[in-house]
Amino acid sequence: MWREGIEAFLEKGLISPSRMRVVEKNAVALGVTELQLMESAGRSLADFALRHDPARVLVLCGRGNNGGDGMVAARHLQNGVSTDVCYVDGVGRSSSCAHQLQALAHCRVGQHAVQCRDDILNLRMLFEKADVIIDSLIGTGVSGTLQEPVATCVELANASRAYIISADMPTPGMRADRICSFHRAKVDGSTVVEIGIPVEAECCTGPGDLTLLPKQRGDAHKGAGGEVLVIGGGPYQGAPYLAGLGALRAGADIVRIASPIFEPIPDLIYEPIGAKIIGTEHTERLITLAQKADVVVCGNGLGSDSHAVIGAIAPYCKKAVFDADALRLPLPVARQETIYTPHAGEFARITGTSLNNDPIARAHAARGAKLPGTVLLKGQVDVITDGDRVRFNRTGCPAMTVGGTGDVLAGVAGALLCHLPAFESACIAAYANGRAGMVVEKERGRGMVASDLVDRIPYELFGAGGADG
């Protein structure tokens, strides 16, 4: 089974809050419920508290999932330890935290709802008598200045003699004697506790990756979604238009097609090239267009005779996705960030390395190639790497071997690259494009054509099939 060896691609060191949200949502998609993760996290907090043989424990809980972790800990502490829970009352409680609060109502723990500073000050004796305080007030989603009653909780906890254990990461300003971090450390000095997250939740793409997509602002104006230039066509006329439509459906506001061939698609802005193929005489004009674009998608349907032009244009591209016939030596590199989208044959052409079908071996080869950008190596299992990190994408289906699906993928990656880093853009593009193909295959079977994917892309990225589903 190809999963053997996947652990070699687990990341080390601190994990960011946004990345942890991705991993957790991917774990849920793999069958580990949020409540299961919370149960494991809360039990570990209780175990750390019991190591200090406390007579009295005070658990401070916010309204989010971090608060739910603390409530689970209190439930496990109820037998043999005098336990009180001070929880922030009011609207905005997460559903999992509300579930744990309901369960706590049937336990032998003191429960104290607080809404303001005075509510906390009235509970001062609980802080003064506690041997251990569990800080589950605010987890990884905190930002800004602490509000009441949380600020006073921190003030009284810091003034107490209690040993303070923080869940995942300390509430800002809290003096934590131990930080019990779940799955991976979020801050230095943490004790990491495993809570049952599958390896694949971190190493493979999933619906959690879609949480990285930026929300559209209410005051967005024309062009805020990004401007993409697609350079291609000539020998294969449909390819750049499929890429362009993929970019539009993935959120780009303006997509221009610089191609020798015109196709009457009103949503795409055509930039005519007065020749049968793109040649050196078009370099200056293409550079001007590339400088205006947020991202350039290049190579779709281009043919092998235009590579010198691509090499001349590349340094003027802020960001770029190089696909198909742009994947030749010397390899073009954009000024800021670059994505390469080779299949196995194109990868061999630019690296000299032939690949087999084993995803683990392909991942080692792709990472080891150290190409000057992010590689989205297409296959039955896609491999995405920036030369350090590696992700596997398992969405897709056999019907996607039809021509043009890779062009749609390149366009989707280009649109995402307008707003996200290259590695994250490639991961999400591979996941969403593959998901779209899987849905279309169920509807049309082997009769799929690449344009069938286009209308499905926004549903997978932004609709019920995506992060909000």
C-alpha cells in the first residue's frame, strides 16, 4: 500500500493556527469527529493536572473549541478532585463546546457562568484556593486585545499560587507553567500530546485546505479577484481558453488570452497575436501584458517552437504557472513565485528523472529535484512540493485522462495564485479540480470532456462542495 513511507513527509517544528485548522478539518473528513479530537485533548489536560496530585482544580473555559477541551478535562477530573469550571457565557459558543457544556451539567463539578469583570471578582476565592488552573480560555484563533471577562481571568490566575496548564497555547498574558499542545506545538516550550489525528490529514490535501481561501470583501471592486494572463495556443487552439475559463471559475475577475487563435468566448478578453504561432516578434507586447497581470499562465497549447519567447517573458511575470509546452529547458522562472505543473513525461524532460507509479517514490523525486518553484506533479496521485514540504492529492478519476483537464487545472492554480502562496495554491487547485472530475464522472462516465469541469470548479471551491459544505 502506498501509504507506507508517507510519514517521511510529516512536517516538523511549530505549526501555525491556520495550518492546524486545515489538519483538523481534514481529520474530520477522514472519519475522526471533532468530538473525538476534543475528548482526547481534554483527557490529556486532566492527566497533566493529576500529575500534581491536586486537591482543587479550577478550569477556565472560553466559548470556542479550546473551552470544550477544558470542559472535557473537568469531566475526567470530577471523581476524587474538587473541580470548578468558570466558563464565559453568552452567544458565539461553538457547537462542540456547547455539547461539552451540556454533558458537564450532569457531572460533579462546580459550574460558574461569567460575563463581566465583576462576575470573575466574585469568584476570587476559587483562584486563591486552586492547586492547578487549566487555561482553556482562548485557543489558536485569538487576535486583538483581551476582552472581559477573559482579561480578569488572566489577572487572577497570574496572581494565584496555582500551577497553570494551558491548552494548546496560553491565553495572551497568561503565565503558563506547562503548555499542553495537541498534535503539534504551536509555540516554543510546549509538551506535545497526540490526539489521534491520522497521518494522512497532514500529508494529503482535503477539504481543510479550502479554509485557506480568502473571503471576498463586501466592498470588493472590479479586479479585486485578480487579473490573469494566459499565453498559449497556436498548434492547439482550445487549451488556453480552457485555462482561462478555469481561472475565471476559480475567482479571477479579469482573464486575458494572448493567442494566435480567436475563440468567441465573451467572458475572456482576447489579445490577438498576428501569426500562426507565438514568436520572438511578439515578445515586447507580451512583456507589456505580463507586467499588468497578477499572474501569468503560460504554455497551454503553445507548441515547442515558442520556448525562447517564454524564457524572455518569464522575468517580467510577478507570478506564473508554467504548464505543458512551457516546461522545457532552460526552465522559466517568474519574479516572485512560480508553479510548475508537469506530468511524468514533462518532469523527465526538465529533470532527466524517469518516474514510476509509486506516489512515495515520485514524491521523493519531485522534492529532490529542487526546482525553482512549487511543483504540481500530476498523476493518479498528484504530488505537490516546494522542495521542502510535500502533499499528496488523491482526488480525480480515470475519466480525467481526456485532453484539456490539465489546462483547466493550470487556470485554477493561476487564479488562486493571485491571493495565496504558490504551494497552497497548487494544493487547493489539485484538490478542487480532482473533486470536480469525480462529480462529473458520476454524471457522465467516460463521456467527460474538459469543459465539463469548468462549471463545477466554483462549487468545489466556494459552494456546498467546498469549505462551506
